[in-house]
Amino acid sequence: MYTGVAAMLLVTVVGIAVVYVLHRITAVAPSALSSLPYQSGWQPEEHALSRYHVRWYPATLVFLAFDVEMLFMYPWAVVVAEKGVEAVVEMFVFLGALLVAVAWAWREGALRWV
């Protein structure tokens, strides 16, 4: 009954083991130059979490708002023909909520760089 699931599990475990052993065999030992995180092996001058200015965080949140909008609009575009006017109204309600969020971000200064 569950032979297909057991076979897939076995193939997955064997595949992971093969890839792991292949990596262990072919991996290059890390040196001081290749193990440093960035800037061609130069010593870092600052902590990794302190590199970004605080003004990037609101811009990131605005980007995520538009990204989530696209996440919902693609499946909506597929089913809008069969759902009709109801789907169009629902999408405009969603876009209205997003517009309110963008207006709030604009008022709070999230879109200003200076």
C-alpha cells in the first residue's frame, strides 16, 4: 500500500547521502582567503549587522507590500474570467487596502531618502 512512498523516501535518503559523500570527496579545504565573507579576503572593518543604514528597512517593507500584492494578483488573474465581477471587486478592495498602507508609509516618511 505504501510502497511508492517508501520507495520515494529511500531514493531521497540515498540521493542525499550520495551528494553528501560526493561533497566530502571533492570539497576544497578552506583557506584564510576563501573563508572570509566578503571584499576579496580583506579583514572586515565593521560588524555584519551594522552595515546597513536604517533607511533601508522602511523601503524593504514597502517592497514587501508590493511583492505580496503581486503574489496575490497572479492567481487572481488566472481565475478572474470564471469568477467574473465578484473577483474584480475583491481585487479592488485588496488594492484599496494596499493603497492605504502605502499612503501611511508615505506619511511616515518611508519613501524619503534624506
